[in-house]
Amino acid sequence: MEYAKCLAADAARLRAASARDLSAPVPSCPGWTVTDLVRHVAEVYLHKTECMRRNARPEDWPPDLGGEQPLALFDRAYAALSAEFAARSPDSPAWTWYAPEQNVGFWLRRMAQETVIHRVDAELAAGVPISPIPDDLAVDGVDEVLERFLAYGSREWPEDFGDLLDELGDLDGRAVRVSAGERSWLVRVAKDGVSVSGQGDSQASVSGAPQPVLLWLWRRAGDDVVEVGGDRALVAKVRELLGAATQ
């Protein structure tokens, strides 16, 4: 996977779509305008740059960025992030929120996936067609959001999920098979957190081509873009949990 090339392409698309109208609302991020979206992405870029430079979580964050124009801030932040990636190898040490991967490669993948999703947000706000997401990037994004955000996040920070895990009722222990192209994941919900594996029985399914499945998981598209089968209450619960994991 050439994450750097994906990141560069989607950052350029995000900027181009955003430049159309910075005041436009972002339908996939209620309450945000494009200005908010651009500032958010720029701040994320600068934060990850500091995570790599310091090999530690920046405590004095965020800095005051209010005096910079949104697109100029975005350009500066992307340049800093790109330079940091270019100066380091993927296996160089870097602090991350995912304990098993404390390296630059985690952030390279994460920023490529962060950017493609927010590029979609910018295109939705601009009212232009969504540019295609390469299948390999989309499949990789499905894996990331299920394994790192949903499964890892629900076990490390269950408080972020409110009562969603405690109130599973008869859904406790049940599983959804998520399929994107030729890859699939078994997503099992339980009160002690979500687990993701390859094999096992499922009581529901969500399937489709890689791009629509990725956008469904990130709540950038509705059920109409995927095939849903089996226990729809279980699928709805997984979607709720994803909302908590990715907020």
C-alpha cells in the first residue's frame, strides 16, 4: 500500500473541494462548515507531526491557530506532515494511541485514511461527485476502523461508548460478518467490548464493494449502499458502536 501517494492525492482533492465554498455546511459532519473541516484536518496534521517529532503525546495542545486563514493553515500543516514522513522510515519510533504500534508507519496509514474520509466530507459539502477510492485503500480502511477504532477502542476506552455496551441485551455475544470485496471480518459485540476475527458463525451480514462498505462504516453513507442481511437490530447496534468509536 503506497500510503504517501494516497495521502497526497486525497489531500489535493480535499483542498480543491474545500476551496469552492468555505462557508458551506458539511452534511456528513452536522454543525460543521467547510472552514471547520479544513481547520480540523490541519490541526490533526500538525498534532501527528508533533507526535513524531517528540515521540510523545503533545501536552500543550492545541496551539492558537485562529489567526491563520483556513487554506493557508491547511497548506502549512500538510507540508509539515509530509516533510516529517519523508524524513523518517515507517518503523521509526513515534508515540501513537494504539499501543501495539508505536511507530511512524501507524501515523502514515492513519493520515491516509483520515484524509480520504475527510476528502469525501469536502466533496459532499461542495456538491460534487465523490472521487473513487482505490479498492486496496478502502479495504485497508475497513480493516483499520474495525480493528483499531471499534475493537481496540471499545476495550481500552469503554467509557467513550456510554451505555451502548452495557445495554446490549440479547445481542450480547452475537456477530456480524462484514465483507468488502473479497475480504471479510467477523465483528462480535459483547459487554466487555467488541472483538474482530476471521472465522465463526454470524447472525447478520453487511457486504458490498470496498468503497461503499468503508463509507458505511464511517457513517458517510446509509444502508442503501450495502447489502444487509440477518438480524437488522444487531447491524444497527454495530453502526451505533461505530458512531461512538469514530466521533
